[in-house]
Amino acid sequence: MIIVMQKGADQKDIDHIIKKVEEYGYRAHLSKGVERVIIGAIGDEKDKTKIENLINRPGVEKIVPILKNYKLASRDFHPDDSVFDVNGLKVGGNNFIVIAGPCSVESREQILESAAVVKEAGAVMLRGGAFKPRTSPYSFQGLEELGLKLLAEARERFGMPIVTEIMNPRDIELVAQYADILQVGTRNVQNFALLKELGRTKKPILLKRGMMSTIEEWLMSAEYIMSEGNQRVILCERGIRTFETASRNTMDISAIPILKDKTHLPVIVDPSHAVGHWKYVIPLARAAVAAGADGIMIEVHPSPENALSDGIQSLKPGRFAQLMEELPPYIKAAGKIMVTL
């Protein structure tokens, strides 16, 4: 249920409704819009009469049931686009961000060179995996804490927030010490124990789509995080598994406008994983911008032929610079503004 407060409702009335919602055994989630405050009453709705009776309280305009399974992620709960601050950079709304870097942190020299070239080209956040989920147990699994330390060094040197993947609930505290955004990869999108623990952190979460997840299943994964108190979830379309074999995955371009209609959460696109080959990354990045994405995440490696993971889909620095030169007209046409450092 959502409780819509009257325009200009007194803070005392808002606090009173929140107190009552919690007294009735629900979790109260506050959403402050441009004109009105909305209070989400999240919990077991078998006995919802008490919540419905709050319509008689001062300051309450109306009480509306949320019919969707995802409550907090829905635009019914938060009609305006959510905008998150990440170390002074705005994500969401009319802002467009570019995140770039290698699939994996391989060495100090590699990550520092990667950070230098992506920043020079105009990226504002650095990505890099310290813990790597791989199909084969014999593949490179990442440098773990050393990789996190190298990412932190790159952030200090180049002033770029870092995005890195979290795989295990036991590692959340460690990774959160270093990372500015915690990424949940496609294989963990329905690892509900992990999602619930991430919901208790204060770090923004980049939630990738599961390779076989429907949009509603994906939003329900976001709901797991948000229901625990962390509202700062960024969705990332990274391609889904279909019958097509010409590309690594199939990028669902339709997911962008659909999500924009259904949820207030920012939506970015990872064309590198979607297509799996550097030749096609730039066209798909353009398409993502045109479809209304709030940003893109691109794999860039100084020497892709020597990469320990995903070299074939990584752009060389020159090609990434070309992409960044081509993007501004698309960003402007989509009604967005490029975020810069």
C-alpha cells in the first residue's frame, strides 16, 4: 500500500503516519517527490484495514494499493526518476554517465593505464573485477583483495569512483571498504541471500540482468535489495540468452523504454557483454543512448589480445576514444547531459 500525503503536508503529520505504519507491523519507506510525499507501507497485507483507515488522519490525501509484485521499485511508489549521488556524480534523471575499464584487474600497470586512457577519453567511473565468476574453475578468478587495493589506488590517482563485482555475502564488508558501487553480476541476480545483505549496506548497487531473467524477475531482485532499506539500485541491461549464436548474448534494447515506464530506477547498458565482440560494441552503445539509457558501461583494455578475461569484447583505447567522440549528438537527442569529471 502507498499513502499519498497532501501537497504541503506538515512534517508532524508525515512523522505520525510513519509511526503508525510501523506500529501496525509494516515497514515504512519514504519517497519525497517534487510536489508530494509518498509513504510505502510494505509487509503482509492480509490485515490491511488499519492502513486503509489512515485515510482519516490529518495530511493524508489518499491510500492506493500497489498491484505489482515489485513495490518499492515501481513508479507507483516513486513517480519521479531517482537520481543518486556517487562521490559527487549524478546517476539517473537527465544525466548520462559512462563507466569504462577492463573486465578484470590483472596488474598495477594494467589498471592504472586503463584508468588513464578511459578518463582521458571522457569516462567518469572506472570498472574492474577483483573477484571474477567464471564458467570454468580453472580460468582466472581475479586478484581479490589485491585487486581492490589497486582499484582504490587508481581512484586516488585519477579521481574516478570505482565499480566492482561482489559475489559472496562474506565479502561485502571487504569490498565495500574499497568500492563506490557494488556490482551484482548476471549469475547472482537471484542469489537472494546476497541481495538481502546488500540491502543492508549504504553503497549503491549496480544490478545486472540475469541472462535468463524476465524484466519482472529482474525488478523483483531489485525489490529484495530495496526492501531491506537500500534504495540506491542501478539496473544494468547486459543481454539475455536466446537461440541466437552470432553474438554472445542478445541485447534487449526494448528493455530500456519498458523499464523507464515501469520503474524510477536508473537504467544503464553494458553492450560489451551483450554482444561479446568489440566490432559491434560501438553501434550497440549508440542504440542504448538513443533508446533512453542513463549510461553505458564499456570494457576497455590497453592490450585486449593479452587480457586474462573477455579480451575479444574489449575496446582498445583508440576505439573507445572514437566512441566517446561520437556519443554527444546521441546524448543531446535523447534529452540528456553527459556527466563529466
